Amino acid sequence: MRDLLMSHVHTEDAKLLSFSDISELKSFLNENYLNRQQPLFTFLSGSIAEGLSTPKSDYDVYAVYDECEEAEVLLTDFERPIEVTSIKLSKLISIFEFVHTGKDLANISPYELLLCHRVHSGISLTGQSAFQALKNLLDAQTFRERLSELCFLYAERSLKVCAGNLLVDDHDSALLNAQHAVRQTFNRLLAVFGATSLLEKWQLAYAEKYLGRQHPAYKEFIQLMSVVPYENEVKSNVYIERAFRFQQVVGDYVQFEDKWGDFDWDARFMRKSAKTSSMILCKSALSRVIEMEGKFYMVVSSTPLLEIPTTAANLWAMIDNQSSIIKLQKKAEEVLNLNLESFYEYLEAFSSVDVLAVNNFKFEHFKVLP
């Protein structure tokens, strides 16, 4: 738990750079680096630029050239050490174009993603127009969408491995892969809310910034990351179910995104039950709808079982584990323009692969006759 919390210990004390701070840094670089170098532009990035620095943080400066050997130079005579990284403009452009297209995202390296983040969170020191022109090649919204897609792929891969581990009774490995999936799913949520970095050491700092410590997803993440019950098989199974449900809920939010009213995180995490005699639809923990190449699939554990239309995917995202069938049907009709026959047709399809539970409910009782 201590390591988990270290990422945000200093955030309240972190100093935001002032105009005079940046001016002093520029002057020092002019006298000690730029007097013998001629980069196209330079920019400051990293924890200090983002206001996340610790007392041991260095200044991270990037010097961008038409041609250069990629190298790092450490300047130590300033108030903090300054690490200057020389990098070619063509390399940055190539990375930006690759991310922008969104193809074969799994082939991109963590360092390349970090460079994208460093540019987007950077502060221009010299050559501001050239720096801005680079930023414009990959707008922040597109970058966040690509990060979301990539984190989804990472999480799904880990959940698939987790399911395979369980088939051979390797519960310890299953737990590790479930935990990794939770971290990647949380990264996806942060990207949706505005983060442009997957750096693990600042994950909670970004979570505080974009979600807040009282957000139900933040609390669920902390609980799942701080305790992994290796020595208790029953608790292990519950943990793995929660990891799968975490992916389910975040996926629903990405599809839902407050378009159809409030998104009840607590109900979806099954932290509360609706106190009603009405028939309430609840999703199984291992089920989720995923989008791949523009098509939606109902997945259970790691196996796609149904291809479903967009309207069915939207209906699935609406099911919040606390709404009655009648309430859900009315909402689907109002918001999705979903007629009664299609509504029950989709519910029957979901029921056919055992992804819904409801007390004393028989789908055929509500089936609309032609």
C-alpha cells in the first residue's frame, strides 16, 4: 500500500512554475547549453512542468533538431539538475502520425507514448511556433482516445490470460493478471477524463486531478490494488470477479458517458442494492460488451458469444443493476427510441448467454407476440 500511495505524497506541496521560474531556466540554458547548440525548438516537460514534482525531481528539457544523435546531457549548476534530451523532429513526427492513424496500436512502445505525453504537457522554451506546429499533428482529444483504446486492449489481454490461468488452476497468476487488468482499465478511465499519460508512478496523482479521491472508481481501484488475497481461494475468486466487473463498468461508462442521465457507479460496482420489490436486472460480473473494429460483441470471461447491434450495446450500457425492467424499458423507449418488441428481443438475447439475473422473472411472460 505504501508504494501505491507514494505517487501522490507530494502533490499538495508541488510548486507550479511561475513566469520568473521559466525565465530563469531559459537564461541558464542560454548561457550553458544554447550558446553552443542550435535546436529547432526546446520545451520543458515532466513532473515539474505538470506540478507533480518531488524534492528530487529534475528539470526535463527536450531539444529538438533536424538531425542529431539522440542523447541526454545533465546540467548540474542550476537549482535542480537539468536533463536535456536531444531528439530528431522526424522521430516525433513519425510517432505522432502513427498514433493519429490508430492502426496497430499494440506495437507502440511505452517510451513513444511518453514522448507524446511530454509534448502535450510541455511548456515551450524556445521556438514556440514550431513546438505548437508539432502539437497540432496530434490533437489532445485524439491522443486520449488512442490511449483509451490501447488500455482497453491491454486490459482485455490480461483478462484473457487470467481466464486461461484459472483453467489450469493457477490462481496466483490469475490474480496477478487480474490486478494488471484493473490498472489498465483505470488508465483507460483516466484517459477518458482527460489524462494523457500512462506513467504508473503518477497514476494516483492523475486520478486525484481528473476524478477526485471520493469518486467510486477511485475507491474501487485503491481497494483492488492494495490487497490481493493470494492465500484464500474464496476471496481470490471474489477479487477476480471484481476485476472483471471493473472492466465491465468502465466499458459501460465509455459507451454511456452521461448521455442518458446520471451514471450510478456504486450500483454498477454492486456496492448497494435497490430496496424494492420490483424485478431488477443485474449483470453477471464476467460479462461485458466490447467494441472491436466498429462491431459490438457480448463477451463472457474471455469468449465473445454474440455480435450485437449498436442499439443493443447502448441498452446494455443502460442496465445499472438497480433499475426495474419497467423503468429500463421506459428509459430505452425515451432515449434510444427502442420499441417494446426490440427491447425484449435484446433482453432475451442477453439471457440466452446467461449474462443477466433477475428474481422470479421469465422472459417469455413479457414477450411481445407478433
